[in-house]
Amino acid sequence: AATHKIAVLPGDGIGPEITAVALKALTAAGKAEGEEFVYTEAPIGGAAIDATGDPYPKSTEEVCKAADAVLLASIGGYKWDSLPNAQRPEKGLLRLRASLNAFANLRPAVVLPQLADASTLKREVVEGVDILIVRELVGGIYFGEPRGFKEENGERVGYNTMVYRESEVERIARVAFEAAMKRGKRLCSVEKSNVLEVSQLWKDVVIRVSKDYPEVELSHMYIDNAAMQLIRNPKFFDVVVTGNIFGDILSDEASMLTGSLGMLPSASISEPGKPGIYEPVHGSAPDIAGQDKANPLAMVLSAAMMCRYGLNLPKVADRLESAVTAALDSGFRTGDIMQPGCKQVGCQEMGEVVLSKLQ
Ligand code: NAD
Ligand code: IPM
Ligand code: MN
């Protein structure tokens, strides 16, 4: 048995509601395996702006760097939407990722049999889908310089730079090939090399790395076609590797295969020795915040990914994941995944159902 130090960042909107559920579940699952979690809460995003004026204060950075893993809910909201870019909640999240060098964002999209009819797509299209999106998280157009606004010929101009260096592509490609080796041995690299130099470099490096993984079947797809194929025939995909902005978009799209964005967890892995960040793919859902309507399962599943990938506690992860499927088996659903014949519950009650399945 051991004690694990978790930095807990509830953030904004539905963040605190889903965090409360996930921590109760994590504590209970740990207890059953003789593992103890010590939680240190810290503000990020809008909550941190209100408390300190900074979306990622030094004190929060210190808590994260001292932890074994960071469990983050979500940031952002209407209240802070008109702030300049550098002061927004989203900037706090980007600085958190950069400060921990959490470069490999693993976003699994798995269609659970219980939810195959919750998707807007036909059951036969989504049934059995199991995709892992490997998204580069600390580079690309999100971080490229130069960026900003300027005046030109009497009008405003906004600009950003999409940039990748070989070393950045190589390390994310290796994560993706390693993941593919442990799964279906198929990897699809998604870019826009028919138009962008940065994508041509991406493709070249991925091909070079592929020589070290002869067993993995590598394919290449342009982002526009990939967005279409993901809906047309999602079972084509096993592991997808792509850059920061394309991965952001494709992972929200992939969420609808599984029924709801409220079901998708993620892990953002750093180099060895640094804590990873575990967070749902969804945001702070300001439209339903404070109404006890949020689906907490993506957050519970993110805690499970933290146990599996960050803390080497596969048994605790298994317990959390089984409790989620057992809750669904018993017919409980939050509004976003509600189906005929099921029992609709709120965020808290879904948390209680998950807890009961852990006992
Ligand atoms: P969003 O993911 O917050 O919400 C999109 C839609 O999905 C909304 O209708 C919302 O109600 C629903 N939804 C999301 N999570 C849900 C859940 N767990 N249960 C039920 N329904 C859920 O995206 P958005 O509306 O584009 O952005 C809202 C804010 O969140 C913005 O400030 C954005 O920048 C921020 N954001 C933060 C993160 C993050 O913290 N990692 C991710 C995405 C967006
Ligand atoms: C996500 C979010 C973030 C991103 C935003 C809030 C900065 O959309 O985690 O997917 O674009 O990475
Ligand atoms: Mn996103």
C-alpha cells in the first residue's frame, strides 16, 4: 500500500460538480485496493483569475509539480470570455500543459455496448468502435510564434503560426507507434501535407519513425478526409496520431460515436519523472453548470486513466471502469446519454450509483 499525492484542479463551470463525484469514487476504489490518495486542491482558470488575477498562479504550478499526478476537471466560462487572450482561463490550461511538458494527449473513444444506441449515428456504424487519438499537446499552432494582432492598410490583422520541429513530431510519433503495438497495430497519421509545409515535415518524420515499427500498418490521411471517414467508417481507425489543433477537433467529433462528450476521458503524458495531467475531453459546459445535470463519467474515467498510466495502479483503474459500466448496466443515465427505458439521474445521483457499484 502506498500514498499518492494528487493535485486536484476543479476549475470552472461543471468542474467542481464532477470533481466531487470523481474524488469520492477514487477514494473508495483506492481503499478497496489498500491505496491512499492525498488531495491538494488548487485554483486554475476563471476560479484562479477571480482569486489571484492569474489563470495559472505560481502556487498552483508548485502544487502540480510536487504531485504524482494532476487531476483536472475543466476551465472557462462566459464571465471571462471577453478578457484578452493572455488573461483567459484557457491560457491557464495551456500554461499548465506547457509547464509540465505534457506533450502526449491520449484520447480514447470507446463505444460501450450499453451506449451504442445513444450515438446520433446508426448502431451498426458505431458498435465495437475503439479508437485512440494521440494528440500532440504542447506545440503546433497553439504555441507557435509569431502570433498576435497588427494594423495593416488601415485594418486589423490577426495571425498565428503553425510550427513543428522534427524532435517534437518524432516523440509524439513514438508514443503513437508504441500504443499501436499494444493494440491493433494500425496507425493513421492525420495532417494537411497537400497544403502545409509543417504537415509535410510531420509526414516525413512519421514515415522515418515507422521504420522502427515494421509490424505497424501505417496510413496517412488529410484532416478533411479524416473528419469524414471518422463518421463514415469509424472502425477503420485504431490509433490516430495528429497535431494539436487537428487532434482537438477530431476528438470532439469522435466523442459523438460514443454517445456523448460527457463520456470521454484523457491522459496527457509528460517525460518520465514528471506528473501527467488527467482530464475529461469536454469543457466547463457553462450552459448546464450548477444545475446538477453534468455527466460525471468522463471525469471518473479520467481518474481511472490516472491510476493506469500515471500511478501504475491498474487494479484501482479496473475497479473504477467496472463501476462505470455497472452503473450503465443498471440503466442509470444522465440527460446527455438518456435513452428510452432508462432512469434519468443528475450528476450527484450518478456519483452515488457509481459509489454503490464500488462497494
Ligand atoms: P463544452 O465541452 O464545455 O460543452 C459543449 C456541449 O457539451 C455543451 O452543450 C455542454 O453542455 C455539453 N457537455 C460537455 N460536457 C458535458 C458533460 N460532462 N455532461 C453533459 N453535457 C456535457 O464546450 P464549449 O461549450 O465549447 O466550451 C465551454 C467552455 O469550456 C469554454 O470556455 C471553453 O474554452 C472551455 N473548454 C475547456 C476545456 C477544458 O477545460 N479542458 C475543454 C473544452 C472547452
Ligand atoms: C481541450 C480544450 C482546450 C484545447 C482549450 C480549452 C484550450 O478544447 O482540452 O480539448 O483546445 O486544448
Ligand atoms: Mn477541445
